[in-house]
Amino acid sequence: LVLCLRQGTAGSRRGVNITRGKKGGWPVAKSRTRSRSILRRIVLPMLIVTLIQAGLFVGTIWWSGTIDELNANAFDILGERVINRKNYLQSEMIQRWSNVADTVDSIQDETAAILSQERATPADITAGSDLSLRILSEVTDSILFLLRKNNVTGAFVVFGGDIPDNGSVMFPGLYVRDLDPASVPSDNSDLLLERGPSALVKTMGITTDTPWTPSFSFSRADAADCLYYSRPYRAALQYQGATYTDLGYWSPPFRLEETDRPVITYSVPLVDDSGAPYGVLGVEITLDHLRSLLPYDELTGDKKGAYLLGILEDDDGISLRNVLSSGPLYKKIFGEESVTTFAAAPVHGHTYKAEKSERVTDNAYGSVQYLQLYNSNTPYEYEQWALVGIMRDRDLLGFYQSVRNGILLASIASVLVGILGVVLVSGLLTRPITALVRNLKNSDPQKPVDLSKIHITEIDELSGAIEHLSLRVAESASRLSKIIEIAEIPIGAFEYDKKEQNLYLTDGLFRLIGGERRADETDKAFFERRLTDLTARYTVSEEGTTKVYRLSKEDGGRWLRL
């Protein structure tokens, strides 16, 4: 007798296993859980951890205020340097250059004495008169003393009255210039006479400058080259009784002549005993000398800064009428602009951003520090001078930006390195596992499973368990065959999967079905040929899937039921 199992295997519906409930109810469809690879299960969590670590690193630095502190420090350093330079310039302008008290008293006393001797009045001091020549000769030493003592580039005195709004007027006076105040020779060879009678040239031993004229010429009171005289003179008319220090005036830049060098001046009125003005005394500082006192390279070591000295024009914003600029950076940014404008709202402290225009396209910042040149309740208290330190944002905030960008790049690099490391480590971990799975898939089901070690403790233990289970399954599967063989019962079994072309059979099956086997014939080929031969030659009966065969005496003379 031959017991045949089945041809083919019963399949289940693709993607769904049909099972019956515990108490025999309706079949329940169980969806298969979507599987994920070990690589994905390792990579995704580690990537999330890497991103969290990078975020914590950047966030800790950013939210701790370190970056903002670097930004604030850059503005503070610029502000401190400008304040120091402003204090120095303010000290020079107030404590040294405008310290004319002794000279004012001396000239007023000398003038009053001569007028008393000549029984004259200040109105008699006219251009070209003997009286004006005597007074100028008398005050010459005081002017030269003022020039040397105050370390200025020029000193002057003008005698006269008010300037008409229209028309011109000539006033007598003396104007001496020293282009190198740091040098003090024993004589007056370093001095130039800009204004003064020709009779004084020989007695003073001073060379006349190219634009020299014997007297001062004024056309309009509001002309730029007249303000140094008209403003203090008219202030004395309006505020009689005020001290000369409250009436002292710092003029904007002007030129004595069109071809002359630009200068600023500090001038005070000369008054008689009644307080009526009759002239002006003052000092001059050339813009070249003033510029030498504003070293722009101190703002930054690589000379990428500039100083601007200006006069405030608009109280609503920061609009400055330029006095002078120091450093090539200013012209690179602002060109030949006569007015420099900054935003009304400060960026930090006293630092403002430069307003952009068709000419101004760079982002630049200016630390604006105001000079206290005038006392309160004086005619000029609202005329504010300011010193501005200017730097471009990429120079001022270069360190801040480099640190910020460095942190961002370091964070991005750490994330990329982390991703690369995770992928590499995960690949090294999953590659042997993948090879192990491939080895398991390609193993011979008719032989015990033999898996190679990958030297990962947990995976090697799993491989060993699979090998042990495979051995036990093989032993369990062959137990029935061994019992049948020992009992010598004429029963055989086979399973033939036509789809996979796999044949599984017991050891005694070929002995039962008989037939002659060719030398080069495989088990499957012999089985298929013999099964076809049995059906064609020896079939006795067939009912459903059960067939009965009667073999000939040559094949054993037995009955087979399949």
C-alpha cells in the first residue's frame, strides 16, 4: 500500500490570513503589520537624536545671549573709541583752543587806553586810518601770544561795526596763520600774514601769504565767510551784558578766499565799557590740522573705519552738515555728500544706521557722540556738533557674523557627520544580518540549516536557535518514516509541489512503486515518469482522488492504492 499526501500546497489569500474566532464565530481578517528594515529602525531614531543634539547646541548658545552679547560688544567697542576721541577733541576745543580770556582782556584794555589817549571812539577805527594802525601795532604781540599759547593754526582780530545785509564793507584787522603749530622756532619765520596793514609786515617779520589783503572785506552777514564775525558781533548786540564766553561762536568750515584752505574758527566779541561790541577776536583751526587729530585707524586695526565731524541740522533725525571726514571709507560710502543722514532710531546705544540713497548703498553704522561746546541758555545752545565713528556692517560685525556662521556651519557639519556615521554604522551592522538572511533563504530544506557566525552575540544566539530548531524539525519530520521503516509496513508518502518543483518523499516509496531507474535520472524525474507509467498501464479503479493500481509480477505483483 502507498499513502500519497498531496500535490501542491494550500495557499492563503494574499495579504490576509483567514482564521476562526475562539468560539467558532465568523472568520476574522487580521491585517499584517507593515514591516520595516533594521536599517530604518536604527537610522531614523539616531538621526532624530543627532538633530536634537545639534538643536540643543545651537539653541543653548543662541538663547543664552552669547551671540547677542558679541553683537552688543562690537557696538560698545566702537562707541567707547568714539567717546574717547570726542572727549579729547572737546577738551582741545574748550580747554585750549577757545581759552582766549587773557587775550580778550589785554586787547580790550590796550584798545581802551589808545582810544582814551586819542579822545576817539570805536567808530573811528576804520580801515587804513592811523588810529587802526596804532591799535593793530599795539595788539600784535597779544595775537602772536594767543597763536602760540593755544596751539592753533591761526589767530585774528577785527575792528568794526555791523555788516549790512546788502553791499560790502571793509574793516581793519590782523590775521596771522601758522600751518605747523607743533613747531615753535625762535622767530616768526613759520608764520604767514593773511590780513593786516602792509606797514606791519616789516615790523612783525612775517611773510604775507598769497591771498593777503590789508583789511577784511565782508559782503553779507549770512555769507559763510562772514559768520565768524557777524554771529558773535550780533549776539553781543542782542545780549548786552552777557560774558564773552557765552557769546563765543564755533563757525562751520569756510575759506578766506576761494583758493584758500578751509578752516573753522572760534570767535568772541570785543566790547567797550558799556557792553557795546566794536570787534571780534578769534582763533582758527584748519581742517587739515583738525583731520590729523582724528586718526581713523584707531577705530579698527585694518583701517576700515572713518570719522565724521558734523553739525546737527535736524532735531527729528540724525542729519549732520559735514565739517570734515577722516578716512577713505567715508568717500567710498557717502561720496562727496555735504550732509550725512542716519536713521532716527538707534540700533544700539548711540549707534545709528546710515540712511541709504542712490549714492549710499552699503550697510554702515555710525556711533554719534555730541560735543558740549556751548553752555545752556546761550545764543548757540541748539547748535550741536557731533563726532561720528563710521564702519560698515561687515567690518563692525565681522567677528559676530563669523562666530554666528561658524556655529551654524559647525552644527550643520555635525549633523551631516552624524548622519554619515549613523548610515555607515547601520550599514556595517545590517550587512552581516542581510547576508545571514540570504544564507538562510538559500539553504537546502532537505538538510539541516548551517548558518555562519557574524560575531554579534544576540544575532549569533538567534542563528544557533534557528539551527537547533531546524534540526529538531527534521528529526520530528523523519520520526514517522523511521517508525514505518522499522515496522516494515508497506506504506510510503510523498509531497510534490508542482509550482515550486519540489519533491519530498519517504525512504521506502521508490521500493513500493517499483520500476527500473536510469543511472542519470533524478528522484523527481524518475517519480514523474513512474507515476505517469502507473496511471497508463496499471490503473484498476479510480474514484475521486483515490486510485488503485495492480502491478505486474515483474514490478512486484502487488496492489497499490494512491
